[in-house]
Amino acid sequence: MKRVRNSQRYRDPLPIGVTALSPLSWALAAVAMVWQFWTYKPEIDEKFRVYGPDMLFLWNHGFFGKGILSRSEPTWLERTRRRVLGQRSSYTDEEMVAQRRKARSQFKQKRKQLDELENFYKRKNDRAGLEEVEKKRHELTLEQPERVQVIRSEDKELIVGSDIQQLEYVQLMPEEVLFLQILDCVRTNTDFVSLFRSLASKEFCLRFLVYYYYRTLGWVVKSGLKFSCDFILYERGPVFQHSQYAVKIATPGTWLETCSMSRVVGSVKKKLILVFVRPPPDFDQRIKCLTDKKSVFALLNDFILDEISFKRWSAARERE
């Protein structure tokens, strides 16, 4: 049931209107373009922050940005309303993960205590004690985790009238802002070319090109800072499954760094993709002559991008 609700809520992969192909597709596309021009567009400030309903709109239509007070989806307000005001609503994914981790930790601790008690009774050859341990172990498997709502003394400062003051906003990456500007589906204080020129450096152009490359292929691209890489890739989005790939833009370094990164991403069951990007030889001259979107894409089109999947080889595991 939850999968069905998520599929309906996140059915749009981008914050733009999508028209299915049909004999009337050209007429429908024209109407969609006019509708897109006049329709609602989220606003992004100069520090790439999004507030209020705009942040939920961008998250629900492509998983753009990250809530600064949440793991990913901006759910702080909903969680705080339930915790402080006692409102009844379904638990968010972040709360479910926290509860599962807490329940798993408590289960392991109790299981360890039962194992120690079992060893004690075995040394004493106490059959009654062993039967009691087995009974408690069965009860442990049926035990339901206790949900405790913690209310702190400073929580009263969050209450304004009869509701909670919204303190959370969504922070976007520069690459996400430029991508949304290309789609012409957001409002910003700076146009695409001016923003690109203010951010343009060889390193940033590599990052934006890689982000644009995977986004246009249908992947949901998020920051990979937590996993010591540049980006992580989701097939559908964070609410559907864990990310499958970690992307690292290859830079001059040692194989020791690459192998270390491979171990980090391998420990969280991700595959490492190394992306090699070569800028055009006249990059420094052309970056100063950007005047419109056409010149920007002409510059990016001259970059050469190659990708390989990197896997750590283990002699013990790979031997025949």
C-alpha cells in the first residue's frame, strides 16, 4: 500500500508538465508549453535555499535538494508537530528508520543477555533454566518495540499560536539550480548564464557536466559527500530504494585513494563509478566569452566524458 502511495505522490520525475505521445502530441505539447510558462514556479534565493510549499514541490517532483533538519526529505515540521503537539498522523520514513534502528539495537542487547544466561545454565546443567531462556527468546521475537515521544524544555519556544514555527528549508546544490534553470521551471534572482559564469571554474564545469549527464539519463542524482564521493545515483528516488552507485570524478591522485573509496562505498553495498572528464584545450579563453545558453552548451559539448565501473579485487575471494 505504501509503495502505491509513493508511486502516486512521486509520479512526476521533474517539475515540468509531461505529455504522452499521440496523434495530437504536437498540439498537446504546445498547450503544455504555454501552461508551463504561466504555471506555478518555485522560488530559489541567492543562497540556493527554498522555503515553504516550494521545497515540498521540488522534492515531490524529482527529489531536488535536502531538508537541513532532516535526513533528506523535509519532514521536520511534521515530525515536530507529532512530537510536541501530539498530532496523529502517519510516521515519516525518517522516523520509521530511527525506530527500526533503535528496536534492532535493543533486540541485540536483550539477545546477548539471553545468550550469556544460556551459557550460565549450560555450565550448571540446569534444564529448567534452559527451558526458561528458550521461552524468553521466543517472547523476544514477538515483542513489539515501544514508541516513546521525547519532549524537551526548549520545545515551547517552537510553538507560535496553536502551531509549530517552520524552521526548515531545503538547500539545493548549485548543479541542481542550474539544471532547474535549464528546464525553466523555477524563479531565481540570477539568470542561467550569469549564474554559470559566477560559478564557472574547471572543477565546477566537470561536476555540472557529470550531474547533467546522469540526470538526463533518468537517474536521481544526490550529493555523495557522506560516502566520500561526488554523487550517488538512485534509479527512482530515495523513498523507493537505496542508491545503487557512487560516482567519483577522477582526478590526478593515487590508486590508494581510489581503493580506499572503493572500500567505503562497498561497505554500504554500492558500486563505484569513476568518471574521466577532459576539458577542451582552450577552456580558459572560452569561459570568459560566455554570453548565452548556446555558448555554454557549446563549451560543455566539447568536454570528453568516459566512465568505468571500479571493483576492488580480493585475492582470497576471487581464487578458484
